[in-house]
Amino acid sequence: MNKPVTFSSRLRRPASLLALASVLTFAASTGVVAETGVTADRIVIGGVMDLEGRSRGLGRGMRDGIEAAFRGRKVKGRSLEFVTLNDSYNPEKTVAATEQLVERGIFVMLGNVGTPTAKVSLPLLDRAGVPAIGFFTGAGLLRPGPGEVVNFRASYVQETAAVIEAALRSGLAPGEICAFVQNDAYGMAGIAGVRAALGKATGTREIVARLDEIMAQDGDDPFRNNIGPVGVYKRNTFSSRDGYQSLKKWERTSGLKCRLVVTVGAYASIANFVGYATMKGERWTYSAVSFTGAENLKNALAEFGVSENVIVTQVVPPLDSPLPIVADARKALGPKLSYVSLEGYIVGRFLVQALRQIPGKEITRAALLSTIRGKRFDVGGMTLDFSGDNQGSDLVIATYLNNDGFSILGKGEMEKLLR
């Protein structure tokens, strides 16, 4: 269960002399004390995401969705300016980009993509007093997280647990569940979900102990292969062989067979692993969390001739949903509509709605957080509830690759996939 979050309302210093001059000019003209990133005619919002690297499909999707949500909308007479910088899913670049946007003077950071990148940016944002809203990650380090964090989406623990619990209900044995994950905080967030689900099943004590040992490894890209039913790969690489061999070793030493392989990684890396295992003759069923990006994963898998036995969990409604928020997104995004861009659109519309609900004309970070904290929002028919924690949605929907697209996964389809 997510822990309640405490929002701070400390007064913040401007990030630079330029920002200070802008604030003083605005204050003199209006008679009120302005917040960093807010002027008489606009609100400047930042975003740091992969726009050029191997996960660029995710960053571009989030950017497209947020920009579409902001287009043509104003808050208390101010337009919304979304300034994005590329980090290529590289934490070192994330630090530089975050510092650059803080120095420029942004009001909030919105829609950042990735767990290892969030891990380095959140402390910087906390020190600068910049709220982190709607980041594209379900990692536990944002729940509640350092500083002022507002999450839209369900956690990776919820996503992985949902698939595993459905597989167990369909007759899969706990020992037949394995995992292939990115060797960092993102991947370990997925392993935490695997552990949470298997911990509820009987006869899993040894497996859970192995998962605990894997999660306990520390450092940058630690040794986690050949310990249990888990294979890992290094972030921003396509290395599949070592992780695959780790799973095969587990099968040999445990006497068990992997039937469902839970994957937690970037779409290109996961596609390479699935392609490699398929080439080796494996008939495994694979699952992937929402961060992987369903459409990007489908396209990458097509290069290996894979078009079946793949499950992807989603944390947004189906793309053909009749909900007003999805209908609006379809109209605004057109051919750019995807599960990722839909999430960006929902995150953007939520921020617009929260800003508009701030009492009075003055827009401050403290007022925004006070408006969100403990409240419920109806965003185009989708309920976001912050009454118990800093996560608005618990929605998890399982889909499976069906020819050229994804369909909702029911019990019957799960049983067919696991045969």
C-alpha cells in the first residue's frame, strides 16, 4: 500500500538572477508576489525525457500527449508553455537537463520518463522546491518519494502482480514464473512486484528468498544473474544472452520450467530478448509493464517475426474507450494516439484542471499542491483519487498481442497463452 505523502509549502528562492528580475517585474505590475515559472501571461512547465535515444518512442509519446493537452487551453488568463529537454534515458544527462530547467525557472516538472532518471532528478527538484507531477514510471521510489511528488499511474508492483495473479488463477504453478529485467531500480521495482505476488502463494519460500537476494544486490549494474529465476541486462544495451542463460540455469538447477517470463525493461531491449529466446526455440509467454510501450514493443518484435504470446499491462483506458478523456485524446492526437501519448494527454489535462481549481487569481506551487492533496478529480470520466496517498490511479488493464494490435486479456485468453 502506498504511504501518505506530505506536501511542503516552503517559500522558494528564484533559480537565477534572470528569474528574480522576471518575478520582481511581475510583482511590481500586479501587486502580488509571483511564483517562479509564472508570469502575467504564461506558466512555464518543464519536462526531461528520452527524445533521441533508444527509448525515444516513450519520451516523444509523452511529449506529444502533454502538448496536445495544453494546446489552446489557458489557466486564469495564462497560456501553458511546455519546455522539454532530452536525456536519452541517461541519468548523467538527466542531471544536467534538470539543472538547466530549474535554472531557467520552471513552475513544475511534468511527465518525465524513466525510473533511473527519476532517481537522480527527484533530489534536485526537492532542493529547488519544484514539484514532480505525472512522471512516466511506476517505481516505488516516487511513492511517496523525496520532495513534492504527485503520481498519476499505478505502480509497477501493481502491474506485475496483476499479471502473475491472473496466471496463477489460470493454473500456472508459482515455480513456472521467471523474469527478465533491466539491472537497475526500474527492473528491481518489477521484481518487487513478482515477489509480492509469489509471496502470497504456497510453496514459494525458496523462490522468494532468491528474489530477496537478487534485490539486495547494490551498486551500478551489480551481478544478479544465475541467482534465481531472474535474468538481467544492462540499461541502454541489447545484451540478451547472459540473462537468457541465467533463466536456463535456473531451469536446470531447480527442475522447473519457465512458462511465463515477466519482463521489465525498455522496448528495444525486451524485443531483442524475446527474439533471442524465440530463436533458441523457447515457447515462453512474455509479459511487459506499461513503461515498455505497447506499440513500440509490437513494432520492435515484428523485426524478429514475433506477433504472439506477449502480454502488456496498461495503466490508461483502452484506446477505443468511450470515456470523454479518451475521445478528446483521439481527436487531439489523431495518428499519434498510443497508450503512451494517451498517458501524457491525461497527465496534461489533470494539471490544467488542478491549476484551474486553485482559489483566486494567484498561482503558486503551494496552492497547487494544496488543491491536489487529499482530493478526488474527475478528468474526463476518469477518477483520480489522492485522498489516501500521492497516486491518483490504480487502474491496471492487461492486454495481449493479437495479430497487428492489442486486445483486452480475459481469463480464456490467458489460459490459451499459457498452454
